[in-house]
Amino acid sequence: MVSRAQEASAFDAVARDYDRTFTFTTLGRMLRARVWEHLAEHFKAGERVLDLACGTGEDAVWLAQRGVRVAAADASGAMLDIARAKAAQAGVGGKISFLRASIKQIAHGAVPGRFDGAFSNFGGINTARDLSALVRRLYLDLKPRGKLILVPMSRLCPLEILTFLAGGNIRQALRRQRLNPVAEIRGRKIPIYFPSGRDLRRQTASGFKLLSVESLGFWLPPTDFGHWVDAWPRLFSLVNQFDRATSSMMGASGDHFIFIAERKP
Ligand SMILES: C[S@@+](CC[C@H](N)C(=O)[O-])C[C@H]1O[C@@H](n2cnc3c(N)ncnc32)[C@H](O)[C@@H]1O
């Protein structure tokens, strides 16, 4: 069993490179812009929103710049250090409260107060062993009609399977289908969970009303192959438009998916 401290230190080790290798890449910006469309629609200035597994704070800073107050939590101290510096540089440090907490601790009530919304972007939620405990806590922590936006890595990413198979890497091709999947981060194996759209629907059904489920990156290269997008940005800008247009049809498949629900009154 890997402890929270071991998990966090694995992410500490990649914190410094995270923005360079994902956030600031063409693909990273493309995908995040798609998520921001939903954050902008559902989270308004003056509201208080919880960012679970906030990483280097890219979303928290963007929301704060739009007047949203953010409680940003992550298990990794190094990720939070970068997020804090980013917030200070953007002049929105006062609008974001940073907290070092794992998803498990949050599920046990580590973040005080009530929220107008909660979200977790780009796989933060895939580290949650007990999603149902988290969903129960979010039901308590969200105000009636508060929005929940989750962007997990999906269980089925056909392009990832094909790409790894083409390279002869069967193990990686089927990494999301394994019985006990792990993410290898700088040589450390971290348990990871791939909730399906049906899992999320089932776990949120009693407390939340489903608003939408859409794919993010069904036709785009999976994030491990983001360098393709840097090499052919115009081509993939068109692919991104097609990906966006077909996202509802593809549902909870692709590299990630966007799940949006509303807390029942
Ligand atoms: C792929 S990054 C996503 C970061 C950010 N949400 C984004 O959009 O860029 C995953 C994040 O989850 C954090 N993390 C990993 N395990 C965690 C856990 N058990 N509880 C809370 N955060 C965790 C990592 O430190 C990392 O910042």
C-alpha cells in the first residue's frame, strides 16, 4: 500500500516540470481552454469554489482573475508552492486560499465552509480510492444547486490504445484496462482509478442531478503524445474543433471526459 506521503512526494518530484510538459504545451492549453468554457459558464464572480488536486494552480488563478474566490487543495507541497507563486505574480493571492490536503482528507471534511461549486481538473480525481466518500462530502459542502465539475482521465481512450499498440507497447496500450492500474511517476508506482461515466452517474445519483457528460480529447493525441500537436498546431487546431463538436456523442471516452452535475436542492 502506498501512503499519502509517498504519493505526494511522487508528485513533488514532477511539480517543477509539470507546466512545461503539460500546462504550457499547445495541447495542454487547448484542452484547458475547453474546460474553462464550462468553468466560466458555471462559476461566477463573488462565488466560492473548491479546486480539488489543484496542481500548479492554473485554474485557481484563472478563476480568481475572474473574481471567483477559490479554496485550492493538493496533496503535494511542491505543486502548491508553484501555485502560490503563480497567484502572487498574477496579483490574486488574496482571492485563493491554498491548503495541503489529500482528496481523502477532503472527503473527511478537511476544508471548512460551504461552496457554490467544486471541480477537479485533469485527472486529480483519478487518485481517489473512495470516490463515493468524496461525493458524499461534496454533497454536504456544496450549497443547493452548487455545480460539480469533474475532469477525470477516462477508462477508454481508443487513440491511446492504438498509438501504443502501433509502437508495440501492449502493456501501456492496456494500462487503463488493468485490474489494479498504476501511474508510473519518476519510477514510483502510484495506484490510480479510472471511473467510468456510469460509475460517476451512479455515485452522484442520490445527491446530484446530472447536467452533462462529454469527451475531452477523443480525436486528439493523448497527453503523452502532446508533442504531435506542437509539431502540427494548425492541423490539430482543426481536429480540436471537430473533437469539441463531437464531444457529447463520445461521452465518457477519450483521454479525459467532463462530467457536470448540480447538487440537488
Ligand atoms: C495531473 S495533476 C492535475 C493538476 C491540476 N488539477 C491541473 O489541472 O493541472 C494531478 C494532481 O493531483 C495531485 N494529487 C495526487 N494525488 C493526490 C491525492 N491523493 N490527493 C490530492 N491531490 C493529489 C498531484 O499532486 C497533482 O497536483
